[in-house]
Amino acid sequence: MSHPEPRFGVLGPLRIPTGAGAAGLNAVKPRMLLATLLLDAGRVVPLDTIVEALWPGRPPRSAVANVRTYASSLRSALGGDRLRSEASGYAIRVEPGELDLHVFDDLVRRSAAARGAGRHEDALGLLDDALGHWRGRPLADLPAGAAWEDAIGRITERHVAAAEEHAALHLALGRHTAAIAPLRALLADHPFRERLWLHLVLAHYGSGRRAEALNTYAEVRRLLVAELGVEPCAELRQVHDAVLRGEPVAGTVAAALASVLPHVVPAVCQLPRDLPDFQGRDTALRDLRHLACDGRGAPAVVVVAGPPGVGKSALATRAGHALRDRFPDGQLHLDLGGAGDAPASPHDLLGDLLSWLGVVGRARPAGIAARAALYRSRMAGRRMLLILDAAADADQVRPLLPGTEGCAVIVTGRRRLSDLPGARLLELGMLDAAASRALLESAAAPGAAAADPAAAEAIMRSCGGLPLAIRQAGGRLSGRRAWPPGVLAERLADEPRRLTALGVRPGFAAAFGDLPGPAAAAFRSLGALGATASLPTWAIGALADRDDAEAEDVVDALVEAHAIEPAGVDAIDQPRFTMHGLVRLYAGELADRPGARSERRASLERLAGGWLALVESANAGIPVSPFVPRLGGAGRRPPGGTAARRAADRPRAWFDAERPALVEAVGRTAGAGLADHAWELAVSLVPYFDMHGHYGDWYRTHSTALAATQAAGHRRGEAALLRGLGQLRAYQGDHERATALFERSRRMFAECGDGHGESIALTGLATVARMRGRYTDSLEHCHRALEGALAAGDRHGETLIRASIGRLWRACGDRDTALDWLSAALDLSRDTGDRHREAHVLHEIGLLRAGDGARAAAMARFRAALAIFHDIGDREGITGSLAVMDRTARLVHTGRAPHADRPRGARVARPTHTG
């Protein structure tokens, strides 16, 4: 049989198409890039994989730029449509028949099909063609590197398996002499492949060379005993006995081949019993079945990862039963013991696997490397499914993987085993509400859950979608001593008893007991924090007292152990993480143990200090609030790197992303007695809450922090919080309560000697007096506040107060005086860069001009204010500007001049001082 020569070749020195362009690919690095892409042709090869292949262990700083240059060279040499670049890496396109590796694999598959149909001559011819494409060691002309090691190892294993099959077919067809030279050549590179030795003994014997057959057996026995400390396998010993006895060649060869060819191995099924109440995993089961059947030229390896109790083993078992027809040679199941304190050793596990494959007693090698090699040899050519349950780590799993395609491996474990080469990851999460309900109903006594739907819903919420917990709860609702659903729901509502009632504590202890030190500290602190809002990486690092670089290691360890789960990426590209409710309860128990309480307070103080520093950084990028006193008593811990940069560069988006966590942070610090952090954090959030109308969060954080400051006797903090609560009451129109709160705040600031704080409290009193039409009182409050702002050097406060005085004079009808004050406020706002206040002052001047009938001048001010409100994202300012612009346009259209409202009965008098 003949086939066109492939254009690309990796089965030997690198082969590329001939032509003018390809002649330029003489440099080593571009050829290494091409080889890396060809080894995974048709798929995108990640950029970091390419860099590691080209510069193993020591990439230069310019590595990525160099790769782009080499890629450009490939495009020029091979044609622009060959190479595809994506954000993550590069891929090369090869058509069917263009790459020798693809041709080889296709011919081997066709040969196996012919052999299975009994067409041995056709099978041998196809293998002749396949082996003819080998020109030496894969990529022999390029420097070897770790990045190619696994791929080349798999390719070499396929070559050896094909060569073994080739020799077996020669023997089965009686062509013994033709098999000798190829077998000797293979054994030079693979001296411990007993199947090759077996074929060589048979080839010599079938060729009439009995003495050489005996010498060959003696040769392999010496090698195995000296190097591995084992005797030859049972099949070799049986053939040796047959040769010694001089049994007929045909019968000896036939019996020996029957003992080693794949189709005579009896199928074995070791799958555990499938769960009858398997629920809610249809999508995961479909994905797992697909991945297990997608070997892509190598054994399919799928890692099913997830937290303890999520149903990993149940899913793998269900998939194993569903896939039995796809793996007719058998289904093996091994418990690796990774969920306990003493995981099984790969050496012992390989011994079990070899026993199931017919290698028993002294035929099993002593060393792990020899066992792994023999195991891969026995699995070659078979279609078997291997389930490795409860894996501890990749090192435990790696020796257990078959070497050739046709097999599949499903690994379950709590860790993702991201360092397992070629593995596909399937992460298992919690059940949704419908699946949780179905599982509870199937696990409980018939009708128990339906008898009290409200209690059943409460039970499911307490279980948080964790299948193990739901099964345990269902068990409490069944049997001779079944609990009523209401009783179980009440017990689960008690958090300290929930872990015991659901029986999940032992699994959690095993899963999270070996976290490394910093990750364990963060785990306990997260439990003590009790946070339900998602947290970014820096916050988890702060809990463990780690800087930004080390924080990622802590988060990786927690995610790998499923102690925390990724919650997506927020609007400012921060990865965020959450903790399952039951895991949080367990972590909280650890945080409450003796000796851990001081750690809990210190970790929360670090986190609060980080929040304070970031809030202040973000506040610098949004309009200044006139309602915030000067802060600084609570300790700050500024996070470095990207966290601080995100807060400074995108403050509004940062606040939007962090708002739930910040609200929780105020509550947690207040509850832990960190009153300074609580009140400063609450007050620091006012500028954002005020601009975006988050009045519920404003009230919640201020009320919580107020209780903490009052309990701690922090008078200045109490004064600041009372001022903020007074502002909220003023917004709600509760003028009496607002006045009382502002006055209490003013007195407390005065008692503390804080003139600046007293000034901002007076601005609140001025605002309420103006709202009530008491303009004289309001003006007097404003002038007293102005004196305090000037004394404190608060130019932003001064701008606000001057604008407020101008507004009051406009309301009183003194437009000239109003314009003087507003003009001064406008100049000052521009001088200080306070665009928010500038927009408000422009709005006021627009109202003043509208009242004078100067429509064009008024509309110009309104438009300028609206542009600023749009730019800074002040939704209320935008709404107000649009409304007054519409009103001004309508009043002028009807021929009536707009006028400023003056409340009936207002007391107006000109103050004796004008500032």
C-alpha cells in the first residue's frame, strides 16, 4: 500500500514543506515553535507552554515578543492561513494526511479494525505503512525539553505498541524470521518490555532456532533479575517451558499469542453500586461521558473535583455504568484513600491493577517504575475505563495512567490536580433548588417533605445544595424514628448544631485539616468573619497577614481544597471568592477554639485597615462630600499592587463592586469591638452612598457603627455618625428629628474641641432651617459654619457654605447679593477642582438667571451643570437638571417668567454679617 508523503513530519527530524519560503526556517527557535504547534496541531497552544518549550526554565524577558517574531516567520514561510493567533496562544492548521503523526494514528486505528474483523493480512499491511512513517526519535534534530516530554512519551508508547502488534501479526501469520530484526531494534531502546522479549523468543523458535530462543529467554531473565529483582512474567516462563520440552511450534505460538493479545483478556467490572436516588447532575453526567470518550490520541483523563460531600464519587460511578458499552474490555475501580489520613501508595495501587490484569505473585515487579511500565504494557491495545476515586494529589495518580489511547480515566478528588498533564477538569458544584428538593424527597420517608413544604424549604436552605447534607437530612426524616420536618428545620436553624445534625463535620475535618499555615489562618478568619458577600484576593490575603504576591498563593491553596469557591470576576476585573455556608460554620468553629480568638481580632483589624485605605483612595476620585469630618484614628493597611490601582483608577466601579463587602465590613468591625474602624469606615462611605442614593446602606452602616461607638465611649465618632443620620432624616423630610440629630452632633463636636466637625454639623442645621423656610436661622447657621470652615482651612466646606448662602439670598429675593455669593462659590469650586460643587453652583446661578427672565443665560448654566453631572455619574443631579431645564422651557413658552419659591410665612432678615 502506498500513500502520499505527509508535508509535515515530527516522527523523526522535523520535516517542513519544501519551497522558497520554507527555506528560511533554518534557525532553531522558529523550528521549535513549529514543532510545539505540530505536536498539538489544530488546537490552540497556550503562550506559556510555548515559552517553556523554547526556553525551558529560563525564559528571557523578551520571550513573548520573540515568540511573536518567530510566529511571523512561520506565517511568511508557510502561508498566512496556516497559523492562527488568539489571546491565549497560537494554533497551526494541517489538513488530513499532511502530518505524519496523524497519518500514523489513522493507519493504526484502521489496522486494529481489520484485526478485529479477522483480516490479519490487511491489518499487517496497514501497520507496515504506519511504521514506515517513523524516521527515528521524534523531533530528533531539535533540543529536547520538558515541555515536549509527555507528548513525545505518548507518541513513542504508541509506536512501541504498534510495533508489538506488528510482530504479533507476523507470528500469527507464520512469518517468524521477518519479526526478529525489528524486535531486536526495539529492545535496544525498550529493554524491559517483556511482551517484546516474548515475541522474540517465539520468533526464534518459530524460525527453527531453538537454541537462540533459549538464549534469548536466559538473556531477559538475567536482565530482569539484575535490574529489577524479579523473574520473567508467567507468559515468558510458560513459553520457555514449551521450548525446553520441544512442543510443536504452531501450538506454542498460538497459545502464547492468545495469552497476550487484548481480545482474550476477560472483561472485568468493579464499579460500585449505582445510587438509586441520583439527582440533578444531567449536564455534568453528559459532559463527563463526552470528555471520557474524547482521548484526542491519548488516554482520556478527566478530573472530577469539588468540595467534600458534593457527589463526586456518585457521578463517577453513574458515568462508569453508562459507559460500559464504550469500554468493553472492563471497568476498574480503585479507592485511592485521598480523603483520609493515609492515602494509598502508587506502588501498592499498581500491584492491585496488575493483579486484575492477570499479573500475580512473583510476576509483579518490585519497583514502582517497573510496575508502571508493565501496567502500561498490559493496558496497551485495550479499551478499559479506570475510576480512581478520592485522589490525594497528582503524584499519586500519575503512575496509574495508561499510556495508549482507547482507555479512559476518571479521577475524583477534592483538589483540581491542575498539574496532571493532559487532564480535563470537571468541577462539581452545589445542587440547584429543584434538584435539592428532589433529592430530599427521595431520601426521606414518602410524603414527609410534602407534608410541611415550608419546613422542607428551610431544611434545603440550611443544607446549601450539598448532596451529602441533603441525604443526611432526608435520613432524619425517614425510618422508625423519623423526625417531623418542622423539628428538623428548627434544629438546623441553630447554626452551632447544624454541622452535627447533618453529619458533615468529619468530611470537612479531613478535607481542610491539611491546609498550609497561611491558608489555614485565612480559612479560620473567613469563618470568624462570617462573610456572605464575595471577597477579592487581597482581602483574603489580609486575613492571613500576607502581601499581594503571597495572597494569590493563599487563595490558590484555598480554592484547590475547595475551602472557597470562585464567584466570578467583578466589573473591575477582580476575581472574587465565596465560602459555602456549611464550610463557613466549620471554619467559624475553628476560629472559636482557645488560642484562635486573638488571631481572629488581628485578622479583622488588618482587613478593616485595608478597606479604609482603599475607600479613601477611591474617594479621592469622586466628588468631595461636605458631610465627612476629618478621619485617621483607625489604623490603615494599604494593599499594594492592583487592588489600590483599581480603587484609584475606577472609583465608582470599585465602589459598586465592593458595596456588599463594605457594608458587611462595617457590621463585622462593629460586632468585634473595633469601634474606630467601624465609624470611620461608615462615614467614609457617605460620599458614595450620597451620590448614588444608597440610603438603606447609609442608614444600616451608620446605625450599626453608632451602637459600637456609644458602647466604646467614642464621642467624636458618635458625633460624626449622628451628623450622617441627621442628613438622612433631612432627605426624608423629618425636619424635627434631623434638627435634633444635627444639634446633638454639633454639641459633641464642640465638647471634643473639633471646630471642623462642629462646622459640618452647623451646615446640616442650616439645611434643615432652609427647608423649613426659616431663612434667617439658616443664614446664621451658615455664617457660623463658614467661620469654622475658614479656621480649619476646609476650602471644600467653604465652597458649600458660600453656595448655600447664595441660595438663601436667592430665595429671599435679593438677587444681587445671591449672585455675589454664588459667583465666589463658583470661583472657589473651580480653584479647588470640586466639579460636583461647581455643577451645583452653576445650577443655582441658572435658577437665578431664569428668575430674572434671562432664559438663554439660564439654559447655558443648566447645560454646563448637566454635562458635569453626566461626567461624574451623579444620577440625582442629572434628573434635577433635566427637570428644571424642562420647566424653564415651558414657563418661557407660555410667556410667564419663572420665579423663585418663597415659602409662606417665612421669616426673612438680613444678617448683620455677610462673610
